[in-house]
Amino acid sequence: MDTRIGIGTRLHMSTTTQDMADLKNLVDDATELLQSNLQTAPDRTHIEQQIADLEQESSDPDFWNDPNDPRTKWVNQELSTKNRLMDRMKLWDELSGECTAALSLIHELKDDEDEQEMVEMMVEECKDAAEKLLSDGKKYELELLLNGKLDNRNARLVLTAGAGGTEACDWVDMLHRMYLRHAEQMDYRAVIEETSAGDVVGYKSVEILIEGPNAYGWFRGEKGAHRLVRLSPFNANNKRQTTFAGVDVVPVLDDEEVKEVDIPDSELEITTMRSGGKGGQNVNKVESGVRIKHIPTGINVKCTQERSQHLNKDLAMKRVKAQLLAIAQEQRCEEINAIRGDAVEAAWGAQIRNYVLQPYKMVKDQRNNWETSDTQGFLDGDLESCIGELLRTRAKEEQAAKDEEDLQ
């Protein structure tokens, strides 16, 4: 009996020792990343002074005379950004302090047999704090990569059914669900602005507005064709079928930012249509909907949200201009007329990512070979690892291109 108790005690001690080693490694990783992030983050005193200056300016009664004034918008945006960073640094302090206090208490009580329950509780609390610190530290690292001129804007996702008929419309529905769930996981606000229902199921197209810090920078890598391979539920013989959907991502810009963009009428193809849906006889009988195509690039924008053709045309034109500005930045063009064709083609050979559900399960990004076999998790919105890896890949490519330019 005594021998069995001794063996059990040694096994318990061994397990505890391994747990402590794992915990120490986790805390060390989180602390190392914290120190690295603090080195790249702005000085805390400087941030506090900036917040005080911005708050003083916004407290002026005349400050709110024109909420749409560019300076007013900039101050509010900067104040929000600085406050978020301060809140984040305070969170880091709290989590780091919890880890330090828990490890100290664990060290004091680990040899006291009467306090083993307390030790186990402190181990769990320390592990939870370290995991949160490490997770948020990794997010901060990725956010530092979202430094493009338009990355901090809200984003509009336009999902369009490609080759595949009814299957393609269902695929758009699956993607729309995936992006809504991912936006929720990332604490973004997602609003469905417009839909065009499929003839049988799903959607021919869906427009989603994503609002939140760096929304465009986070989602812009989703632009392109998405290919699905599965046993189609709409195929009578239950055969494996390939289908496509196009995803376009556009920054949401202010009127002031797009008014300087001049597009010759000769480069535009404007058509009207009935909007359909709710809204009474006006939208169902009058051609209030507007579609604008920018001929040189192939960009297509359709707007049916407003009740009048005039308002829809203005809205569509603003979106075309916003899309051209975003493309100009990506292609590093100084003039709009230097932009190359950039329309998303939802067809074979143009895909950026494959979603294979049969005969095996795999989601693979064609741009950097990132892959996962957890297809259900991915379609349920778990895109963070994939998008994060793409951001790192692009950052390396941009740095390599910059280094090459410096050598020339």
C-alpha cells in the first residue's frame, strides 16, 4: 500500500514538474514578445501627451460646427487610435502582472502538500493570462503590418457567383457566412448592404460593409477568385463539382477623398435597372438601380440601395472612384489612367485559394502555400492564421522589393 502511494506521489510530482516547465516556457514566450512589442510601440508618455492635446482640441465648442470637416474627422480618428493603444498597453501590464504574481505564489507553495489545490488554480490562472498576452501580442504584430495608406479604412466586400450556376450561388452564400463569422470573431461590425438572390438557392451577389480599425487592410488580401471542390448537393448523380466565386474588396472613402478623381465619360458605361425587393412601386416599376462599368479596368459597380436613380448613380460613382484609388495604390500608379485591368475573374486559373471538401479536405492559399485540413473551422470563420501569414508574406515581399530598389 505504501509502495503504491509512493509511486502515485512520484507520478503526480512528475506531472506537476512537466506542467511547470510548460508554463514557464509559455510565460517566457509571452514576455519575450511583450518586450519586443514595447520596443516598437510609441513611448507611453508621448501617447498620453498626444491624447491630452487631441482632447483639448476636441473640447473647443467650435470643433463640432462641421462634423464632416477633414480636421474634425482626423482628430476623432487619431483620438480613437491613441486611446485603443493605451488601453492595450494597460491590458499588457495587467496580464504581465498576473503572470508574475502567480509564478511567485506557485514557487512559494509548490512544496506545501496542503496547498496543492491552490497551486493548481494559480497554474491555470497564470496559463490563461500568458495565453491572452501572447495572443494579443501576435495580433499587435500583425496590426503593425497594416500600414498602407488606406489600410485604416472600413471595407466593402463584394461577393459574386462565377462559373458553376446554382452551385456557385450556394458557394457565395457559404462565403458570405464565413466572412460574417470572421468579422464577428475579429470584433468588426458587418452589415449586409445589398443582395441578389440566386434562382434556386444562395446569392448571385452579396455586398458586405465591414466597419472597424484597419478593416480594409485586414480584408484586402481576400480579393480574388475562390474555388470550391465538393460533392454537389444539386447534382442528381452526386458527382464532384468545381465552382468559383469572386471576392472584391474596396476601401470606404470620404467624399473629400474621391472628389478629386476625374474619370472621362468615355471610360464609363452606365446602365439602369429596376431595383426590386422592398420599397414599394417606385423600386419595382422605375429603373432606379444603376450599374457603372469602368471600361479600362473592367470594374463593375451596381447600386440599388437608394430609392432614386440619381442617388444610386452618385453612390456607384463614389465606389468606382474609391476602387480606382485603392488599385492605384496597389499598383503604385501616380495617375488613375495608368492603372492596369484589375477586375476579379471568378474562373479557373485565377483562383487565390482552393477549398477542397472532396475527395480530401484541404484549404490552400495559392499565393504563399498556407494550408489547413480543418475546412469546417475555416468556413466557420477561422481565417486569422491564413490572413496573418499572407500579411507577413507580403511584408517580406515589399521589403525585398524596397531593398532591390535601394541597390539600383
